[in-house]
Amino acid sequence: MTSVPLETETNASVHSDYSIQLNRWQLKLIGAWPATPSTTKLQRFVALLTNVICYSFLFFTWTICGLHLFLEINTAYLKLGIVGGMCHWFVSNVTYTTFLVKHNDIRNFLRQIETDWRTVTEVKHQEVMLKYAKLGRYVSAFCTIFMQGGFLAFNVVVALTTEEIQVGNETKMVHRVPFPVYKKFLNVEETSTNILVFFVETFAIFVANSCTTGAYSLSAVLAAHACGQLGVIKIRLNEYVDASRRQNKRNVFGAIGLIVEHHLRTLSFIACIEKLMNRIYFFEFFRCMIALCITGFLFLMDLANHDIKNMLTLATCGTALSFNIFIMCYISELLTEQCKEVGDIIYATNWYDLPDKMILDLVLIIVRSNLMVEITAGKIVHLSIRVFGNALKTIFAYINIMRQIIQ
């Protein structure tokens, strides 16, 4: 391999860091960023300590809410609000564990991204990759804003809400906690305990949301990088056809071999994304659907009671959950369309001016491009924009069923 100039090496490092910067910030906060050979022992210890703390807070919150759900609540209406939160924490634990178990796979992705940036030498190829790198960053930022913002609004509303309790002959005003707890285990009517539980649950919600946004952000950045590589392949195919015509159809055999190798390497990269994300997407897809059903039902109940404050909170959470399903489907749709366009771009070239042997080479690329490339939810649901629409219709149908049954 020819050596890359120092300036290009520097640009490659900067562009690679630009692609994954937001992911690194998010996953380092919860100790899920994969270690590298340059990671010090202190950094590894801090990451391990962070893992222990995050698991402890998630497990503690899940336990006290679960005890309250099964031992203290009798009405279906009150149970629904807690079930949504417990599903969120359970799936977040699965996602968090996946990040830690699959750290080698994530590190391989990061290494491949850096290698692709290092090997690009033409300005127009770099511009295409930067275009999709920006798209990945925007999606990552929006995921964080919607998810963390939605549940932050929920916590703010809860923190500002007070309720009256009767302690002997005295009436006290106490602040609500984000999720109810088993009162025989923790007496949240005491001010100090109330404040402690509030901050513990808030931190647990932050960790759970960070796991979720980390998963969506990582998949968005990886998918955007794959789309950038497919964009480079389309440019190289156009250049290949034009060069074949100018050079009297000679000395281009090596060029088509490099294009095919690049194409297969990119498809392998996409297959690895599917392998890493399909289990996470399976739990996230159905968790979001369940949570949206519960959120929609509670919204209708609050609408009947004219509870504007809770309605606004539920609407914010519902928007965040809908956005999560949309992002999963959009990423899969984007990859599928970009893979198909590799074959379509060949149709748009002057392929008919080439000899039969070269046309057959291009036909093989077209055939490979027409094979379905999708990101799935547990290899069960093939995610797409159409699936997103069907999911919303299914959610509305279940909300209507729940409303009729419970009322």
C-alpha cells in the first residue's frame, strides 16, 4: 500500500474523530466506550467503576418500582404508568450489557472507519464521506435531544408537583418522585429520603436514556459511514465507465477489481451493523410500541380529566418514543436505498459503449446490489418507513382496545 502524506493522515484522524465524537461522549459517560491499547489502567478502572455504579442504580430503581407494582397497586390504570418505566429500564439493561459484551465488535467498527478515512485520497470522495458524516452527527444529536429532553421534561414536571399526605394529625406537603417506590422499604414521606430517591431515580433515568441514545446514535453514525462508502463507490463506477471509453477499453481490469472489493467490504460492514444492532432493535422496537400504547392511553385518560400538565409531559414522551421508532426504520430504509442505487447508477452510465466482457462485470455488481440489504429487529421485522407507518396504526388500534377494556 502506498504511503499516505502526513497532511492526509492528519485530516483522516480529524475526520474520523468528527464522525464518532458524539458517540464517544455519550458512551464514556456510562463507561461503555470500548478500550483501546492506548487506554491506561486508571481509565479502565474508572470505566469499570462507572459500570458498577450504573448497574447498581438501574437495578435499585427497577427493584423498588417492581415491589410497588406487585405488592401495593391494585388498579390497572396505575399499573400501566409503572410498566412503561420498568420496560424502559429492562431494555436499557439489555442494551448496556450488549455494549459491554460486544466491545470488540464496536472497536472493529471504529478501526474500519479510521481506515476508510485514511485511505481516501480524492477530494470529491472525501466530500461525499463528510456529507454523510454530518448526517450521522445530526441524527445522533437529535436522538439525544428528543430522548433526554423528553424525560428531562418529565422529571421537571414531577419535581414541581407536590401532594398532601397525612402524618398523624399533621398534613405535610411532599414532592413526588419520578416513579413510585415500595413504601415499606423506603419512606419517601420523609424529606431527606424523598430527595435521595428523587436523585437516584433521576440518575437511573439518565443512564437508561444514555443507553438508548447511545444505541441509536452509534447505529446512525455507522449507517451514515456505510452510505458514504456507497457514495464513493458510485463515483468510482462513473469514473470507471468514462475511463474505459477514453482509454479504448484497455487497462481497466484492475480498476473494476478494486471497485468490487470496495463494494463487498462495504456490504460486509453493513452486515456487521445488522449483526450488532438486530437484538438491540428487537427489544427497542417492541419496548417503544408498548410504551407508546401506554402513553397514548394515559394521555386520553388525562384528556378526559383535563390534566394539562400530565398531558404535555406524556405528549413529549410520546414524541420521543415515536422518533425512536422512526430512526430505526429510517436507518434501514436509507441503507437499503443506497445499496440499490449502486446498481441504478450503472444504468445511468454509457455502459452500452463498453465491450461485452466489461458489461458482464457491471451486471454482476447490479445483481449483488439488488439483493435486499436491511436492518432488522431480531431478524423478525424488516425495518422500513412502511413498517413505521404500520407500527403507528397498530399502536392506535391497541390504544382503542385498552380504552374499551379498562373503561
